[in-house]
Amino acid sequence: MPRSDRRTPFWFPKSSESFDDTSLEFRRSESTQFAAASDDSEVQMQMGIDSNSPDLDLSPSPFSRTAAKHRFTGSQQRQLKSTRFWLSAAAALLTTLSLTLLSLLIYFNIHLRVQIPRNDIQRLITAWGKPGMPTETLSHYPTDFSRGIVPIPCHSHNDYERHVPLYDALQAGCISVEADNSLTAARTLQSLYLEPLLSILARQNTPGNTSESSSGQMGYPFAANVSGIFETNTSVSMSLLLDIKTEGQAIFPVIKQQLEPLRTKGWLAHTSGSTLVPGPITIVGSGNTPFDMIQTEKGSRDIFFDAPLAQFWGEDIDASGMHRTAFDLQNSFYASASFSDMIGKPWHGVLRPAQVELIRAYVQAAAAQGLKARYWDTPAWPMEVREHIWDVLVKEGVGVLNVDDLEGLKSRKW
């Protein structure tokens, strides 16, 4: 067959086209550009780009595959960052819960350890109201009733509102408690205070259980073979502050009659002529207590007055430089006032020098009459402010600190 009649494959160039290396390279270039454009179109469809937009340059780019690869890598990085964030948050939450649980365990361990009875007062409070316990009849107390308890100069304010009146205060070491005459039928002055005090002192002063009384920082020598409530210092007298809220003239004789058992035993502090005879219990009348009935008391006086501290300082001064007042050691025991009314609020949590000087002046004026100064309505919060004020009052020589938070009092270093 002649060479000219042979059929040529369709993909070969026609005779009019030159089949050379340049033509082949051109076709290869077109094929590569078409593939790149297809790849760009797929990426654009995934990204939501309108390929028909007149502003869009659809010319193939040699960086299309690299850009798509980078975008995919960035998405993975964002997911990794999100995973790391939630893992960190979960770890922080788990750490917080663990620390909270550990703190609760430590707190309850300390709290329960405090509740473990170490002396008779704590055992009595722990078993308060249980059948068959001494709290039912208050007729028996072992000899180590207040063992290990150190008396401190504090006053249990509104003691009658506590879960276990009197005993909570004694456990904290308070040498002064506040009772109210207007209680309920089940919670009377006798059942909450007078009868328990009789039982405690009866046990403390049984033959063979008394000790020689010796005067200490807060105590005065009692009569021979008479012991107070606190075994660590048997000469400390506990003050029972009676806040009379009813009509004083009518209730005063009733209270005197209720004190007769303590009076008969010789356990009440009293006057003998112009001499004060200390005793394990000192009765102080506050609130609506009629001062005129105390002042005109004939014979021995065993109820003393809670004098107004505000009247112990001012311009009414006698020739000796003493402030003229009707309240002295013969008829009064405390001289009390509201801290906020008389001294004012601390400036940014700290008492100003003028306030400290005012406290000192009133305390010294009361002490000059033989009375113990007492401030009520002291700031209770924040704790740093309360501790600061307590430090100043103790340093300036107040008779007792007025306390509502007995637990906070226990943690204080005396």
C-alpha cells in the first residue's frame, strides 16, 4: 500500500500542522492548566465562592493546592485549641472540687475534735437533753466539772438565746453571763441559771472537794473553804447579769426571793457595812432594774447595779478631781455603755487616737469608783476590726469583753 494511503490515528496532527516538540509542550501545558482550574473550582465550591462573579479572578494559580492544604491545617489547629481549652477547664474544675473536699474534711475533723468532750461541761453539752443524763435533774456533777477551763474576762451577751445557756459560756471560760427575766414557762431564770448554779457550787463545795481560795488576776479571796466554779482559779466570781425587761419595781422583790437559796449558802457577793464581801456569784441588775430600790436596801446588799458609763465623765467634778456620781462599789458592779454611741465607728477599721483616749478616760473614771467598765454593741465584723477593738479594750483595762461569738473567742490568744 502506498505510504500516502495509510490511515493516520485521530490524535496525530493533520498534515497541515507541524508535529514537533513545541506543539506537544503546548498541549501538555493546556492539560495542566485545566487540572489546576478544576482543583480551584472544587475549593471555591467548598468555601461558598460564586464562580460567576464578575469580580472574581478565576485564573489558575500555582498556589491553589498549597492554600487549600493550609486552610485544612488551620481548621485542625482550631479544633486542637478548643480541645485543649476544655481539657484545661475540666482539670481546673476537678482541682477546685478536690481542694474544696479536702478543706471540708479538714474543717470537720477539727470541728469534731473540738466536740470530743474533755471535761464535764463539754460532756454535759454533748449529752444535753438525753434521757438518763444529768441534764434531766441537774442533781449530779463529777468533781472535775470545769477541769482545764481557764476563766477569761468575757461577758456572754444574750446568753439566754444560746442552745445551752450558761454551760456554753462556762465552757468558753466566760466569767460573766447575761440572763433575761422574761423567759418562757419552760425556760425560766431558775431552771436555766439559778438551779444549775446551785448544783454546780454544791458539788464544788462538798467536803473534801474545797480548796484554799487564793486571789488571782480576776479573783478576790472568798470565805474559808468556799470554791468558785472554775477549778483552775477557784477565787474567780462569776457575774450573773439580770437584764430586767419587765416593770422593775414589781419584779425586783420576786428576784430577791428567788436568790434566797444562793444567799443562804453564802455564795453571793454582798456588802457588810461599807465592806464588799466577795462570793462565787455576783448578781448585777441591768435594764429596768430600779436603782433606787438597790440604793435604799437595808442591811446586806447582794444585788448590784449596772451603772451608765456615760455618767462617769464630764464637767461635774468635785474638789478632789473625781467625777461626781451616785454609783460606786457599794451599790454597783459594772459601768456599761454602747460602744457605737459613745466611741463611734472605727475609721477604715482602725480606732483613731482620740477614740482610744476617750475609751481610756471612761475606763479610768469607772475604775476610780471601783467599777468594771463594759462596752456593748462593739463591731463584730470584719473579724480583723473586731480583734483590733478587743485588743484596745483589753489594753485599756475594761472589766469584760462583751461577746456574742463564743467560738471566735475560743480561738483568741489571751
